[in-house]
Amino acid sequence: MIDYTNIESPGLLINPKIVQANIEWVFSQVGNNPARLRPHIKTHKTREVNQMLLAAGITKFKAATIAEAELLALDEAPDVLLSMQPTGTTLTRFLELKNKYPKTSFACLLDDNQTAHALNDVSINQRVYVDLNMGMNRTGIKPEDSVPLINLIEQLPNLNLVGLHAYDGHIRDINLEDRKKHIEQDFQSFYALLPQVRNNLELVVGGTPSFLVHHKNPNYVCSPGTFVFFDTGYAKLYPENSLKLAVQVIGRVISIPTNHTISMDVGHKSVAPENGIDNRLQFIDHPDWKLLSQSEEHGIVEVGDSSSIQIGDIIRMYPYHICPTVALHQYLQIGDGSVWKVAARDRKITV
């Protein structure tokens, strides 16, 4: 049993056993073959989860920031893909990272000719992946337009094309069959591209929602990230007996302003505010409670009858979107009183 009196609020309480079970479940879906996984660490940003993934046999990772990439290098992760096209100071820091951590092999994304030339000018045998736009329209080049860029990279002496990166974060249909059809439709140009490129390129595809489709293709290296902690936003996309929610948002009642509402110490500085107020938090012990509003440090909750509630009562919740929620906290709390530092929430570790 957890002694909640010693759990800080607002805060995040993590269950390491569930994290381990989530890692094992995802691993099992690719036949326990570590070559088929390149998990993204942008969700957890902790050294402890990196070590759990390494202990499971995973050797390839993806990171969104230089700090996340360095966090992996601190434990000598063999292979790290920066899921960003490096420009400006990010490019400078990327080169410093390579020099400081020679035991880790670093790669990055490219989707632009000019950036390819710039990276070539400052690199030696730099591993790169072409970033493909699969319909999300956030980054990448459309597969049907990518052959000239691929040919350019193959010709530049200091770049080494090792793979294609096809992220499809926009595909999150609730019905799995609809999700499969959506992927089939949006990946038509990707399928058409493959015969035009070398067949030994690593094909890094998908995130957590599309993992249930992509993991069945043995040619794909899957790149989920949210799976380690999971959240209520993605829970509706997965079978009941698969991934579990590993992180609780912990709050306390700090005021009882009316006979039907309470105020808790969980504002939008403690949980990601990007989603609608109606599904931002799921109350674990009181599923009928409703979050009415949030300010920076406060959350107003409709509870029906507040007469039995006391100041200081613990409120346990699951977040809709765990990734930006974790980034709001300096550390994750464990039931035994220890903590995991969210080390890569900082933009810089040393490099």
C-alpha cells in the first residue's frame, strides 16, 4: 500500500512495475526482436526508463531534443536518432554531442536539400534518415517528391543514408480496422517509393497509435514512445489487456468554495492544458467528478455534494496526454519515497 501522506502534490506518481510490463508487452508484439524497435524517449525523459529499455535488450532509440539524446548517451545507448532536422544551435550542439560521446552512434533527420548540404559541409560520415511527410504536414518531404533528395544524399561525400523515417501521428482512428485502412491509404506513396531506394535502408515507422498495425510488418522498425507510461488519450485506441496506465496525477483538496465544488492544487502548470477541459483528467476514485476550470495553480471540480470532503483529501487522476504532463514536473515520485528525475525536461544537460 502507498502512503499518500508523503506524496507531494501537485505531482506525478509512477508505478515502475507497470512500466516494465508495458515494455515487455510491446517487446512481445515484435517477437522479442530488439532490431524491430526504436522507442522514442520524449514521453518519459528519464534515465531510469532508458535503463529499463536497455536492460530489455533494446539498442536503438529516438530522441526529440539534444538533451534527450545526451541522456541516452550517458548510459552508452548504442544508436540514437535525433528526430529533428538540425539547424542553427541545434546543429552545433549535435556535432558537440557526437564528439563527447563516441560510444553512441548518432543520426538525424533530413527533408531539405539546403540542410543536407549544410550538414555535409560540417560532418564526416554522418548517418541520416530522410524524413517523410505521411499526411501529418508537420515535417518531412512527401514520399513521391523524395527521390531527388535521396539521390543528393547518396552523392554527398560526408553523409551516409541509413534509413527512411515515416511518422504518422495524425492517424489515431478509434476503430482498429479504420486505423488500418487509414494507414493503407496514407502509405500508398511510401509503398511506391520503396522499390526506388536501396533495400537495406532501415524503415522507421509510426508512433504508439499506429503500432498496432505496423508491428505486423517484419520490414518495419516501430517507434512508439507513449507506451511506457500510456495515458487516457491513447487507452481508447488499445485492447483492454495490453498497455496499462503507469502514471497518476496526485492532487489535494485545498478549498471547498461551494456545497457542490472543490478546489484542488492541480492547475494547468501541473497537467497538459492542450486538450478540452472535459477530458483533461480522469478521476480514478470518483469517475462522476467533472473538472470545470483551471488556472495556473488551481483546478475547480464539480463533485455533486461536497459535504463529505475534507481539506487535504488526496485526489488521484490519470492525464489525457502524458508526454507534456511529464515535462511539467521536475521528478516522478515512487511509492517507496524515491524519485526519478525528469532529467531531459531541461533543454541542456551538458552539451
